[in-house]
Amino acid sequence: MNVRERIAALREEMRRERISAYIVPGNDPHASEYMASHWFEMQWISGFNGESGTVVVTMDRALLWTDSRYYLQAGIELKDSGIELMRESDVDCPSITEWIKGEFSRQTSEVVVGVNPEMWSVDAFAELRKELSAFSVKSIDLIKPIWTEGRPAIPQDKLYPYAAEYAGETVESKLERMRKSLSLALPRREGTKYALIISALDEIAWLLNIRGNDVEYNPVVISYCVLEGDKCTLFVDEDKVDTPARNYLEFNNIDIKPYEAIFEYIHGLEGVVFYDGARVNEALYEAIDQVPSDQGPRTKAENIKSPILIDKAKKNAVELEGERKAMRQDGAALTRFFKWLEEEAFGNSIFKIQNSKLTEWDLMEKLHEFRAMGENFVEESFGTIAGYQGNGAIVHYSATKENCAEVKPEGMLLLDSGGQYLDGTTDITRTVWLGGRIPQQAKLDYTYVLKGHIALSRARFPRGTRGNQLDALAKQYMWEAGITFGHGTGHGVGHFLCCHEGPQNVRTDNNPTPLEIGHIISDEPGIYRTDKWGIRTENLITVIPAKQTKATTTEDEWLAFETLTLCFYDTSLIEMSLMTEDEIDWLNAYHVRVYKEVSPLLNDEERSYLAYKCQAIEI
């Protein structure tokens, strides 16, 4: 079926079920950032292949909401589909619920809005019902009956144990700690049964020390998990569990049940059933049996922030040492890449004769090649952003082999990339000048970003400080120049898990989560000038106890950051007149450390190149 035929088939199902409007979000049942293609329902019904979007279908209209990153792509892919593009980043664009209320405001018969409850978190579903309180919201999957041909299967890759030598903690220890957290949240009645429903794939992977290859960039296993006081059950397709994995799970007293058996299992739970409403899907919540009995409700559902989410974010000593090792491997890969770019790709004609021209896609492939040389490298941690000149100003730019820019030995290149190593997860952005005269505005922009980047990395703060309280440190210099940026300054990062994780971050939003020792966040301010260049500088930093070198009038515990990332900055772009002596000292000390830790992994030529890039800046 083409897109028009798919929408027609959906409308037939809507007519049969008396649904007025059906919403198809770009989500999966596990609240994942990256999804297996089995759940590309939004993409399938619309023909739009962007990562972010939501489709609404009524009996006479079909619309796609997406943000400004995808306007051009959506305009091309929606052509002749009959689907209208709703530009949700525009100030005059109504939200989905506003549009539905307006569209059906004069309808006299009952309006029923249908959604697949597996694709909505409990909290999001409750908010949808609240916003559409004048209408009925019905849980129903209308895509499954019509997407019967060509739908990708749920991935069948084998799961594998993640050794405690990398994880830094045994499964037994983690389960005991989580059970203690849950027991403290119980009503004060002895003998109360409890269970925690876990649907976020990174939480399951962390808790059970397992990893997999089911989702691109994230080494997770498609599964559910239920943790109880006396047992732990993993719901996973049994074809994914080979003999070594089964032996590992059985050794750790983890039961195995089929993936789809989660719904029946939850229905039979008694006592208090805990769930994180921001991450558990509505279908799981609806499976909890909360029918009252003569003695009161047999089961009580409690919405809590997942204790796994909270503990997973605080990396232990082994995880942090693994991250440091991964950063050294990553620094070596980037050194080799930039050396290749300057000396081979641009320094002689061999590459250009063979390939006729160098493209952003070529850079992405070459960087992957160098990363793959690293010890314990598994895969990239996200799709590399190689943005040349104006493409670098597109914050989430994604080049393809068929649609990418030629890269010349002139102008600006923004390179945002990362790797998944058994030891840890990396994420780094460097902006470099490839040749030609550097515009003064480019030097100013680069220096404003670098100064803010350094300011955040050098912050000292009392325990209890939240990321949003530090956000202005990274923006202060560009604010003085009347410049800002729209994305977050820093996101949490997992340990050989998701490159983006919570609950901590650094951004303007009022996130109540304080920064804790062991948290890893990115430090990535940026400036973006449309059709000219994008400049972003990113390191990963981790929260550590601050050295008490300064007098204080309080008894507060003070914290600071340790920079984990190891890669030189392009000092040719720095406007030295804006730099303070302290900033130059920090930069020189950082470059000394980069050379010391990365150079042992390089050959003589590569070491000479790195030494040149890390040479001290004279004040």
C-alpha cells in the first residue's frame, strides 16, 4: 500500500470502531529515544522518515506535526500523500489537542479520539485525557490490523551478560538495593507484597547487567521486567536467550517469560504495584487489576520516579574509570581523524583523485573507521553530525550518502560524534577551521562558546545545586554579546548505555534533580548562524567532591566537575584578546593532560601531530 491507501485502510478501521480522530505518535512501548523499526508506525502511516513527528487522521483530513529540524524533509516526503504539514516550531501552530478541539468544536455527536496505549506513557495519556476532557479518549490499536505486510519483526539478536568488571556492581547487589528502596516506599504494613514494573530498556539493561543489539546506537535488549520482593522476571523473546545467557540469568535468580506475557502477569499481581508514569506505557498500567474486593482493592498502583533511573545516573568508581579509558581511546581516534583530514585528505591529491570530492558522508565513514580501531569499541553512540559551513548551523543536522555537502579545505566544520565502548559511552563536539581567512565574527563566536564551556567545567557549587542553576555560566559571554542558543547546555550520559539519559541535565528548564557525585553530563554551548556556520564545543564532565581550597562561611559540601573528554581544541579560532589568564592556564593544562593520556596510544607521527595541536598558548 502507498500512503494514501494506508490512510484509507486506517479510516475503515476508524469507521468500524466509531473513532473520530486517531493519533499516531513517533514512539515505542519503552519510551525510547532510538526505536526498533517494528514500531515505526508514524513513519509507516505517513511516509515521513524523520525521527520526530506525530500524525493525526480524521475522516476527511490527515496531518503531521514535526519541528523545524524536519520541515524541508517533511515537505519532500509528504508530497502527494494528502497529509498536511503542521510546523509545530512556529508560534502560530496549534498543538495537536488545540487542533482537535477546534476541528470538532461544533460536532453534536460523541467525539472519540483513539490512541494505541502502548505508544503513550501513563503520564502523557493522562495529560491527553485532561486536555481533551470534553471528548472520549479510547485505548485501541488500529495500526496492527492494517500493517500486516512488510512490518519488521521485533529484533531477535541475542542478549549477553555485561561483566561486573565493567559494571562495577553485581546483579545481586543491585536487586537488593532496589528492593530496599521499594520497601521504604511501602505503606507501614508488614507483609505487604510489592512489585516494580520496568519498561525502559536502559533501566533493565543496567539492573540485570545485560546488553544487546536490538536498537541502533543503544546496546539494549527489547524486554520488560518486573521486580518483586522474592523474585525478578525478565519478559523477553526466548529466541534471544542462548544457553550462556540462560545460565547467567538463572544463576542470578532471574525468571524468563515471553515478551507478550507481561500483560497477563501484571494482571495477576497483588499488593502495591509501583511504576514510573513518565516511562511505563498506558497499556501496562491498564493491565494492573485494581478491581475492588470486599476487603478493599486487591492491588494498588503507585506512580513513583524509578529508583533505577536515580541510581543508574550515579556512576560508581569502576564505571568512571571505564569512562576515562574509553575517552583515551576516543581521543586517539579523533587525533587520527583530524590528522588524516589535514594531511591526507587535504594535504595531497591522492584522496581527491580517487573520490573526486570529499563529502560530509566521507568524514562520517572515516571517523567510524578510526573509532573501530579502538579497544573495546562496539558501535557509535549516535549518528555522527558532520556539518560543513551552513549545515553546522542546523543543530540536529543529519547527512546522508545521497544528500550531503562537499567539504573543501576552507571554512568551518562542526563534528559531533561519539562511541559505545564496553568501558563507557563518549560524546564530543569539536569545531575546526579547515582553511582560508578566518572571519573576525567566527573568532568571536568561537571564543564566546569556549569561554562559556570553560566556565561551566570550572564551576564550584554546593551540594543540592540543580543543573538549571548553572546553565547561565555557559551562556554568560554570548549573552553579553546579545547571542543565545535554543538547545540544552548539557544532558546526562549513560555507561555503555544510552548517550542521552536522565534525570540530571543542564538547561533553562526547572529540573528539580540536583547534581550528584558520579553524574556525567555534557558541556556543550553553541552559536549558530544560518547559512554561515555552527559552532559547538562539547566535553563530558562528571561531578566530583570539590577540593576545599577556599575559605567558606558555611558547612555545605562543595562539588565540582572533572573533565572526562580528551581531545584538543582548534586554538586558531580563539580571539585571544577576550581570554583571561585563568582561562588560558586552564586550556594549557587541559592540553598537557590530553597529550599525556592520549599519546601512548599513538605512533610517532600521530604523537608529533598531537603535540603540535596541544602546544601551549602564550599569554
